[in-house]
Amino acid sequence: MTDAIYPDLDGKLVVVTGGGRGIGLATVLRFIGQGARVVVLDLAGNADIDAEFIEVDVTDAGAVASAADTLTARLGAPDVVLNAAGIVRSASAEVMSAEDWTRVIDVNLSGTFHVCQAFGRHMLAAGRGAIVNIASMSGTVSNFPQKQVSYNASKAGVMHLTKTLAGEWADRGVRVNSVSPGYIATDLTAALLEREPELGEVWRERTPTGRLGTPDEVASIILFLASEASSLMTGSDVIADGGYTVW
Ligand code: NDP
């Protein structure tokens, strides 16, 4: 994949949650390639990337707010925030534990809200910025026979959270959009395949392109939504699923 197509990202301050691995990491590398200064908020750092790391669990609203206030006091309000932190737990609805329900909603939905709110306040005060939330095609389709009711509900929530914030903040210069990937080759899907290898064939059969996407392909869309190239877009969800949801 080639870089250098969004000159306006050069020198921008970009905050990425979940930037230590997977889609978040691929996007961090692409932002760095555009000349952006990147700060990663994650549970664990990644020594291989040239980005500042702040250890934060996005479910901890106080820690997220403190990170946002400290960072902004030091470097100014971020220009871009990407919410890529996310987890999945699989179990059929009738047996899913309360812990698995709550943790997934806490990380994927509440965590995204805490980050949008904490950094969004500073972006609103600065009168500019772009937030990109990673939802999922699972926010639109149930993905049966996979059993991930908490994940699906959390991602539908992320899509609607995105639209609501976009409406509230559009006239103050802050855009909020989401991207909904299909199956992407990361540790998250690798763990699902390890538990149920037969899923690989199901995914390929149901995806018209016949393959998993790469983190870099999702990163391309995130960069577009973060840049001025998408200046008219807010409250949009961009589906990147190899056609999975056309059925
Ligand atoms: P990975 O599991 O590869 O990476 C997830 C990242 O999120 C890790 O860096 C992880 O940190 C971090 N993280 C998890 N929980 C927290 C937390 N509480 N606070 C801060 N950081 C946290 O996932 P993907 O790259 O595959 O997924 C990224 C996003 O894309 C997720 O929101 C996921 O739901 C979504 N998505 C993924 C798809 C896919 O097929 N892979 C499809 C559709 C959507 P650590 O390394 O420390 O655990």
C-alpha cells in the first residue's frame, strides 16, 4: 500500500486507542507515514512503533479524562481521534455470562464514548477535529451462526453513538464517522479461528470477495475519514466488508 495521499495530515496530532495491535497498529503506521504525531492509548505498549504510549484502559472514564486533559495541556487538542480498542466474547445468548456481556459493552461501547467525550471536549474547545470509531458489520447483521450477542449489540451502539455525536458537534467543527469492517486478519479473528477452525470456510463462502481483509485496507478508509478529503462527511458509517452484507 502506498502512502502520502493526505497532505493535510502532516504534522497533525492523532490519538489512537488500541493502537498496539491489529487494525489500530496498521493505522498508526499509516498516520506516521503521513507525517502525523501519534499517541497510542492501550493496555500494553508496542516498542516497535515510533509513537508515544499512554497506558489506559478505555473502560476507566477517569483515567481516559485524565489522559485527555494531560495530553491536551502538553500538546494541544488532538486533530484526530481513532477508537480502535475492542474485544469479542463468544457464547450463545442463553448462556453468555453477565461478565462477558458487561465487559464487551464496557470496552467497545462505553470505552468509545469515554474517549469521544474526554477528547471531544478539547476538540470542541479548539473548534476542529475528526473522530473515527471502529464499529463492525456485526452492528448491522447478526452474523449467525457465530454467537456474539454482546459484540453485535456493542457495535450497533457504536454506530448510533457516532451519529448522535456527529449531530451534536457538526456545527462546532468536529466530525464523527465510523468504519464497519468485515472479517479482517488480526489476532482477534485468529483467536476465533483457533477455537472454531471451521469458521474460516464459512467466512470465505459468505464474503463475495472470498477472502479476509487486511488491517491496512481498513486503515486506508480511516485515513480518508480523518483527513479533509472527507470534509463533508459526518455521522457516516463506511462499510468495508468485501461485500459480506450485500446478502
Ligand atoms: P486486536 O485484538 O488485534 O487489537 C485490539 C486492541 O485493542 C489491542 O491493542 C488491545 O490491547 C486493545 N484493547 C483491548 N481492550 C482494551 C481496553 N480496555 N483499553 C484499551 N485498549 C484495549 O483487534 P482488531 O485490530 O481486530 O480490532 C480493532 C477494532 O476493530 C475492534 O474494535 C474490533 O471490534 C473492530 N473490528 C475488527 C474486525 C476484525 O475482523 N478483526 C472486524 C470488525 C471490527 P492489548 O494488546 O493490550 O490487549
